Amino acid sequence: LILHHAFSARGEALDEEQVIKSATGIRDTVVWRKLYRFQRDGVVGAIDKLNRFGGCIIADSVGLGKTFEALAIIKYHELRNDRVLVLCPKRLRDNWTLYRANDRRNVLAADRFNYDVLNHTDLSRDSGLSGDIDLAHLNWGNYDLVVIDESHNFRNKRTPQKGGETRYDRLMRKIIREGVKTRVLMLTATPVNNRLADLRNQIVFATEGDDAALLEHGISSIDATTRLAQKQFNRWQELPEPERTPERLVEMLGFDYFTLLDLLTIARSRKHIEKYYGLEETGRFPERLKPINIKADVDLAGGFPPIREINLEIRRLKLAAYAPLRYVLPHKQEAYDRKYSTEVKGGAGFFRQVDREESLIHLLRVNVLKRMESSVVSFALTIERQLRDVEATLARIEAQAAEVEEIDIEDIDIEDPAFESLLVGRKVKVLLQDVDLVRWKQDLVEDRNRLANLLAAAREITPERDAKLAALEQVIEDKCRRPINGDNRKVLVFTAFADTARYLYERLAPWAKSQLHMESALVTGTGGNQTTLPKLRRDLASVLTAFAPISKERPADLADEGEIDLLIATDCISEGQNLQDCDWLINYDIHWNPVRI
């Protein structure tokens, strides 16, 4: 709302001839000719902002072609002999490398793109290869334009670990501030998560951290402007519901904040495109049907305990194997605080490792429940892993020597193999001699019994008794028998967990092929992509192209690879993909982050 209001309120009255230098030849490129008019206007606006302010955020809604707009901007700079770097999430790397490859699937091959591609995570590396780039010898400061795909991943300016440097800081220092003058183009459909500071932390890439960079444009302090807007936003949230309207929010945020947005952002919604550009060129946007919510049981035979009982058992778990500090003897706790606790607020206080452990235990309990919500198979695998950890911890306790020379945790190197038999724990290691072994063993045995009961109940549920799987099969069959758009039979099934995805593929792929004559594929971020098409390669680009050949503009000579109608995937393809051939999306479980949905 905030971003879209700012853009539409100020309009798009830019002179294309004035902004784009015709001598570059950008209008003769394939990528420029593929753009709709609203996309070309976005490109012109972004180039103008890059030239005037050194940066721009393109925050158009999902599905409006931010990637192609960015490619046109990249080509404009390449035609001016600028060196360009694309920083993207690792799972989107193949998307960007394809457009510069001599590949039949590259619809822009004639434009001969020559930009570099690095992953966001490469900012944390000093050596090794990223694709064909040797990070040890990379001249980070020699890029004229940096394109940050999914820039919301940099919305949090985290505090670096002692003696370290965050990806955010390294991006600012090595790429933007050092070397040649660098313009920064950011792409995101969600620039703001839950704080207006999210946007500020991305804007500072354009201003190189200069808080007064927009002084001559009426913004005396970017930080003060966003802080004031955040305060006003907080006040708006506290208003009575009848007064908490979008119009009131716009009024409260004030002129300066919208000026800031107008200077550095471009954000259009589908409604905006329809209103200001009409439908003659783009055609009508698809109508979104009302979501269907299905609450499936766990067991068709009715033998599995109610979810309420399962939740109660999970909450009773001590998960003692993951909390050794909880059992450190009272007279030894101070030494462990000194070794593992973290200073906060410049030494004004401490964040105790034992408190961090308790937070972890809470997350582990929630994760078990989330896995239960995903699939009974996923749930069983988690319980099985935790049961193995409990058994291993009990075995370490039983194997401890009866008499050990007294040593101090602060006097030893916990990574030294010589002390391995005396220590327990993973990252946080504890001397067994310092632990109340009776109490710890008692809690471990209790955990073992509860986990064993949960695992036994989960293993009773075979695929034939899996009620949720049966409900999914029914939904897919109904969709195929009664398509909502002509004979479109395509279905995309999302799950948050890779093991649930593999389970679904193993059960659904043979069933769909024999009963519905559908070809299937599995895509996860952990590798091991699969498909029932024998001629199709298993790489991500090939699988997605076979699933959405129209959106991906698959060459005609690749049609004999076949076409996928059922795609099962994790959120590794939740961003930056064009899969508009599909008209039916199923969320098999609810992701940790609802924004993913």
C-alpha cells in the first residue's frame, strides 16, 4: 500500500528520450522488444534514479516482470561498457546464468549478456570458486552496477560477531564504497516485512550510508525520516479499528516519507497497471479464486491419537539431550557462564548460554509439531532422529570412567580430541564430571520413553492409511477431471520440508501416471530432483521449463522432452520463477513464514 500509493500519486511523467541515450542501441535489443509499455516505463524510471541518486528499488508486485526489467537495465549499462554484477540467492543462480549462456533455452541469447553472477552467501567467502569466478582474486570494487535480486534478504542490519563482518557490511564496504562509483539496483516484491527500517536498510546501499545524501531533495536525514514514519505507523496500529484505514495511515506517515519513496523506489500493482495502462497490450490479469481450506485427519483407520494429545506429549518432552547446561552442578555454573555467555549492550549485561538453550528447546518442540502438521512421515523421521540423540547421550553417560582427574572447563581446549571422551554436547561442550548425571539421566530416560511411544504411533500410519495423502489425491483427481481453464491439468504442490516432498513424489508419481496419465517431477533445494519423463534432464531449469513451457518460452525442438503436469516442490522455487502455465496451487502444509505463501 505505502509503496504503491507513492508511485501512483507522483505519476510516471519521464521523458524516455531524455533519460535513455539513443546511441546505446538499447531499443534494438531483444530484451527491450519483449517488454510491455509499463515495463519500459519502469526501466526508464529506474535508469533515471540510478543516474540521479545512485540507486533504485524496483518493488513491483509479484509476476510483473522485475527480472526482465532488470535485464533491460543491465543491457543498457553493458552497452555503455559498464561492468555489472548480479547478486542473487543461490537457488536463483541458474535463472540469471541462463540469460547469459549460449543455450537454446535462452530467449535472450542474441543480446549476449556478459554480467557476473554471485550468490548472496559468497559475500561471506574469501576463497574458492563461485561458478567460474575465483573469489580469492575477485576485484569486488570494480563494478559499475550491482543488481541485488531479492534485496529484502538484506533488510536486517545485523550486529557482526566479534572480529567478524556481516554480508551486509561487506557488500557496503567491498562492492559499493571501495573502487569505482557503483550504482545499486534492488529487486524485491516485499521491501518491508514488519518494520519501515527494512526499507531504510536497503536504501542506504544507494546512498552509500550517507544519511544526508538526499538533503537537496528535501530529506535532511534518511534515518530520522524513517524513524518518524515508524513511530507514526506504530501509533496508527494502536488506533481503534474503524479509524485504522489506509487513508489515515498515508496521512499520518507524512510528506517526507513519501518523498523518500518517490525518489528511490518504483512500485506498481496489478490494479495500477490496469488503471493507468489498460488491458489492450497486457491482456486481463488472471482472476484469483477464493482459497479452499481442507482439514484432513491423520489416520483413515482412526487409530492415531488426537492432535491435542500429541501436542501435549510434545510439550512434556524435556529434550534433555540438547540442554546439557541445564544440568551443570550449581558450583560449576559460573565457569560455564564465563566460557559461553555473550556480552550484550557493550558489556552492560550477558545473554546466558543456558537461556539460549531453553529458547532452542522451545523451537525444537515447535518444529516437531510443524513436522506433524506437514506429514506423518516427516514427523516420524524427526522423532527417530531425536530418539537416536537421546540413546547416544545415555551411552556416553554409561561409558564414562568411574574416576576421572578433576579438570576445569576453562583450562581445556574443547576441540582437542584428547578430551573427547570427557565431554558431551555439540557446539556447547560440557564436562561430564560437572553434570548432575542422576537428574540428567532421569530426564533422558523419560524423553526416550515418550519419543518411543510417539514413534510407534507414527509408524502405524502406512501410506494406505494416510488420510492427508488421500485428501491430496482426491483434490488432484478432481482438478484433472474438471479443469478450471480449458484442458489445463497442471498442479503445483508446495511443502516446507524436503522429506515430505520426497514422500509425496514417491506415492503420487506412479499413481498420477497410471490413473491420470500425468507426468510428475520433484524439485527440492537439497538436490535429488526427479521426474517420470525419461528424456528430461534433472537440473532445475530443465524441470521447470517442462512444467511451464509457455511461460519459459521453451524452444520447439525441445518439445520431445515431454511436459510435466504435476510438480512437487519445496520453497526453493517460491521466489523468482515464472510458472504461469499452472493454474492450481496446493500448499500441503503452512510455511514458517506466511509471506512464502
